[in-house]
Amino acid sequence: MANNKYAIINTQLNQTNATLVEQLNGRQGDNGRIVYFSLRDGNLPHNISNQNISIIVKDAAGKIKIISTVKDIISSVGGLFSMVIPGELYQAAGDVEEAFIQVSDENNVVISSVPITFTVIANNIILTSNASKDYIDSINELFEQINSRIDPVNQQLTAATQTGEALGQTLINYQKSISDNAVITLPNLDTNLSSSSYLKKTGVLVDNYGAVGDGNADDTQAIQKAIDENPNARVMLTQGKTYNISQTIKVNRNIVFDGQMASINLIANADFVFDFSVSGSTIRNVWIKKNNGVVASGVKISGNANILDNVQSRNCIWNTFIYAVDAKESHFSRIRVDNDTSNFTGSVFTFEHSINNTITSSFFGYCDTGILINDVAASTGHYTEGLMISDTTIVYANTAVDIQHGTAINITNSILDFCANFGVKLHAGQMFTLSNTWIALKNDNAVAIGVSDTNDIRFNEYLISNNMIVGDATKATQQAFNLPGIAIRVIATGNILKFINGGTIFSKNGSIGDNLIPNGNAITGYAKFTTNTYYPTNKAANAFKIKSSIIELIASSLGSDNVLMAVGNVDSSGKITLTSYYSNNITLGTIDQTAGSVSVVASDGNYTKMQLVTKVYPYDHLETK
């Protein structure tokens, strides 16, 4: 036996090597041994507050033993505790076949499983193999005695009541005695070890159902069988393996599919790799791949409250990687997908008539469309409603987010980078919100936020605030906005537009204000109240371009008293009238009635510190004031 009082269990050791726990070594017949444990995360103590600890053993005879009673918590923060080891662990002589210490949280989710080993020394004098049987039989005998005493009671109701109460108390006392003495009852392997609560805690390996995971064998049937035969369980792959499948894996029951960062590889054409037509299920920690030339989509999700977490794919070309149809209140997090790094095809997410879902903490791209919200209605007539996209990066997409038909779509704290054609493309729906997001454009004529068809615009209500929209200084035709439709309300405030033209926003019931446009044309269109501020680097051409409005213009040169103040209007035909009422070294320039633009001129030719502020008041706003 070791001299150290505590057996040190390190949760961070290589899981393929078992820790020798000398404090557990003993002889056949040993019973009631108290073993002290120190649970550590590397060099630091493991805090065991609100955690459950079990020792699970397959002994030298292949019998399963489970101990889950902690005798004493010596220090929760220090990871120190003791357990009473019953004689059942010392029945079969020899090294244990397999053993591990398992730590789980208060919801019975396994946090860590540390392989251990120890030895039981033979003792030919003490009879051990029947001790457990006799001990268990004594429990059965007690229940038989109780039943034999209850049978006559059926003939005499009064006596039966008294006897039943007495026997009930006897049973309670007996069960309490078992608990107080930390005596364990060995489970029936055909029932307890296959219960849903136990399987949620420990998991089911697909390897035990015939899956090989060598990247060659077809493991489709084995994985499907593991899922079908273990409802409400945690179905697991083995880390580091690649499991080939040739058909869609269908999940129509509540499970947690934990890939443990192993790979599922599709080797033949199929509709999907996974089809989750269920509510309340989880797929997590898995790589999803397919062979070159195989045509398929990744994961289909239907139902309520499903979770996809840490699902990844690289260098595959999917029709769509995640297809959510009739998905409600589901959560997608840590999705990492590079779809087609050469040709930018396919989509990463596709939604159809789905409600109140979230995408967060994800990174994906190299595709035609990052997130596609289709113009497809359910039989009830509803389209996709309620999608929150946050803390997500979409890179190298022709269109980062394509809203063909959607309501209450919210993008916040995200990055839409290197968008070839559109950052966000809109067609039909209402209430689109974009805030605290970076959008960078790539190609000529690209638009950060705009409609897909200027002749068929059915989108109302935009709230676009506090975003950074960046163009390419060499591409003169890029626009921040292309929203020419008659929207119910557009609010665009606090945005910074760099190396890009403002573009068009058309709305009679909204506001465009406090947008900084350092080196591009101003935003044009109708607005309830518009303020544009920008700093031209070469000339102050196209200071504003607005129709049917009263205009106030202030131009100044920072660091000097050079200033221009002018007021005027643009009538309904587009004719501009503008009069200067104060001027000092800055004057009105050309008014181009055809282009509908105005320029200003600095007498010293210095525009590096020029600041232009335009305020626009539509007639209808003033008339109703």
C-alpha cells in the first residue's frame, strides 16, 4: 500500500493512460476501506462544489461495480474527499479490466472521466464470490418475508392495515441501514446500465454497435442503430476517428449527439448528412465532411428547441450546410464552415418558414450566400420570422445575408467582410435591424445594404445604426445604401461610410442623420430630417443631392474662420435654388440642375480640412408642423 494518504487524480492527464491508484489495491474479502482522494486540474485543485463523483469498475471477472456515495467532503474548493469502498469491489482477484473516476455536474452531465487501475490480490481462505450473491439474496429474502406476511392480510382488512404499516416501517429502516453503512447494490446490467438517466450521464459509443471509424468501413448502419436504440441518450463518437456513411443519418428522437471532435464523412450522394426531425435534441463537437464529387447538404433541422454547437466543416462544397425548415427557438453557435474556397458556391445557412432562432459566435464564408432566408411560406402562410445574428463573421461571400422574405431580422456586433456583391440583400418583409456591424465591399457596383430588385420592393422598416461601412477606394461605383422603395420608415443614424458613396435611401417617415461620410457622395432620397457631415479630400462636389426639400448648407474650414452659410430649396421638378447669406473665403460653386447637385469652392483651394454639413427638411414635414 502507498504511504500517501491521498490518491491524486489529475483530470488533465492523457485519457489513453490509466492512473495507478495504489490506495485502492487490496485483497479479496476487504470491506469498508476508506480511501482519500485529491482531484486536480493539472497543478490546481478541482472544485467539486455541486458535483457528483462515481467510481465505475469492470473487475477481473468482467463484473460491473458502481460506487457513487462520497463519505466526506473534506474540501470542496481543494477537491478533497473520501469514499468507503465496499467488499463487492474485492471479489475477483487480479488487475481490474477497466475503471475510471467520473465527475458530473448537478444535471448529471459528465465533466471528466479519468481512467484508473488497481489490483485485487487473491485470498484463497476467504469466500468472496458468493458473498455478493448471498448479500443480494438476503435483500430478496426480506422482500419474500414481507410478501408472505402481507398475503394473509388480504383476508382481514384491519389486521392488514396494521401489518402493512409495520412492514413499511421495517423496509424504511432497512433501506436507511443500507444507506448509513454505504453498502452498494450492484445494478442489473440489462436494466440500470441502459436507463436513459444513466446513458445521459455516461453516453453510448457508436463503436459498441459495430462502428469502426477507420475512414474505410461504412458505419452508416451502426451509427443509425446506436441512435434508434437509445432514445434520450448521449450518443458519442470516439475522438480522432473518421466514420464513413453512405446514407442520411436520421434522428427522430430526443438525443445528444456528441462527436467529441471526430469526423462524419459522407461517401455517396444523399439529401443530407443528418436529418434532425425532432425537438429538444443537440448535435455538438463534430466535423462534417464529404468526399470530392459527392452532392449533398449538411444538416437538416426541423422542430423546436434544437441546438447545434461547435459543428465544423472545411474545404467541402455543400448545397447548403444547415437547412432549417419549420425550425423554432433553435440555437446555432460556434458554426465554422469554409464552403467553397475556389468558386464561392452554395450557402452556409438556409431558413424557410422558421421562427425565433439565433446564430451566434460563428465564422463561415467562401460561399455564394452566407445566410439565405428564402421566399417560401409555410402552409399556414407565415415566412421566416425572428432571426437574431450576433457576434458572427461572414467572409468572402457574394452576398453575406440574403433576406428574400423575412420579418424581424436582426444583425448585431458582427462582421460581413469582403462581400462581392451585397452585404445585406433585401426583397420582402419588414423590420430589419443592423447595428454595430462592420461591412466591407469588394467588387464594382457592390452595395452594403440594398434591395435585390428595384422593380419589386416589398420590404418595410429599416433601422440601420452605428455601423462601419467600407468600400474599396479604387471602386467608384460602390454604394452604402440602395433602398429606393417607399418604405414605411427608414432610420439610418451614426454610421461611418469610408471610401464609399452614400447611395440612396427613400422614405417619407424616417430619419437619416449624423452619418459620417469622409470621402464619398452624400446619401440621396426623401427623408423626414437629414443631416450629412463629411470631409472631402479634393473638392467639395456633390455636397448634397435631394429633391422637393428645403435645404440649409454650412461649409467651414477647420482651424480657420472661413465659412459659407446658404439656404434654399429643391422644388418638385428637381430644380435647385440656393442663396448664400454669409460667406468668408468659401463660396457657392456650380449648381448642376441635370445631376441635381451642388458644389462649393474654397478661395485658397485647400479642402483638406473642409467640413460640410447639410440639413434637409421635406415640405410635407414643415407643412404639418
